[in-house]
Amino acid sequence: MKYPIYEHFYAFQGEGNHMGIAAYFIRLYGCPLQCPWCDSAGTWHKDYVPEQISKLNENEIGELLQNHKFKFVVITGGEPAIFDLFAITGLKGIRFHLETSGAFKIKGNFDWITVSPKWDKMPLPENILLANELKIIVEDENSIQKWIDAIPEILNNQNIWLHPEWSQKNNPKVLNSISSWVKESEYNFRAGYQLHKLYKVDNLDTNSKPLTPLGGKIENGY
């Protein structure tokens, strides 16, 4: 099987439980959800489609990973779970992490699964159970309660990260909402951020694509 590779690069994980740890990222092309604030709009937006998308099989992907001192490989997108990932995750001696919306059946063997639910297509119940951590995108001061009402099962997870939607990262209502839930809730909420963007570590690897505007809209910023 050939996988469409939007970009691949060596950096560190900027989010969640493995924040700050060296990781190799493989970002697959394609996403049916197309969130209006997506920070990887180049994987689906018609105005930012790369001139060429490499299509590689698992052995060719394995060659990309040689000579790097990563602790794990992150398969991300786009939405990586629209692909059968058993071939990639069958590469020996590598720990694989998945970042997914959870809306599609997961086909692969992963050591860690991050589910970040999206409103356009709700996560499958089995993927909420499989998730080692959840990443809730906080779009406004009411987002957290909305997600609890929509999927109360998320409260059973031991690692519930609350991330400000990036165009709202300086919005005091959003940040105060996250702070309040972390401080006052009995559940396992944790304040999250995108540390890699502060360091701009992805861009240190020349294989990383240039930034695209959030959701493909210049007015949203980067």
C-alpha cells in the first residue's frame, strides 16, 4: 500500500503527555472533516494543496526514519485513521503514536493514541475507550461544557487536555475557562498548549512544509 505523505519531519512532541520528547512526525494527506480552525489546512484545503504528494509504502517510510534519535513516531494528518495503518505500524523496533479525531475505525497497532474529537463527525465510542489521552479544542468559554454534554464518557479518561483553539490563544475568556475547569473540576482536566509552535521546532527540519493559515483563511492567522 502507498500512503500519501504531506510532510515528514524530526522535531519534538509539543502536546499532551509526551510534550518535549523527541519524535518523528509523518503527516498524511487527506481529511474529510476540514475544521474551520485547522492548523494543517495544507492536508485538505484546495488553495494550499502541494504541487506534489509523495506516495510511499511502509519500507520507504522506514527509510525516512533512519539515522534519527526519536523516541517514537507520530502518525498524524489530516485524518490518518481514514487509512489502513497496519503496514506502517508493523515496522519493527519503533513505537508508534496516533493523533486522530476518533471518528473512524483505527486500523493499526499503536503504543499511544490521542483522540481529539471534532464536531463535524463525532468519535466512535470504542475510540474514546482506546484513547490514552483526549485533546479537547476549546473554541470559546462554553466549549468544555458542550463536550461533556455531548460525550460524557470523556470524563473517564485519566488525561483530558484542554487546548485553546489557536486563533483564540490570547482570548482571556477561553484561557480563563480552561484555568477554571482545571482548578475546580474533580475530573482529570489538564491545561494544554502547542509548545512546538513557541519553539518553531517543526520548521528546523527542511522537510517540514511552510505554515498554512488556520482553516485556510488568512484572517485567522497561523
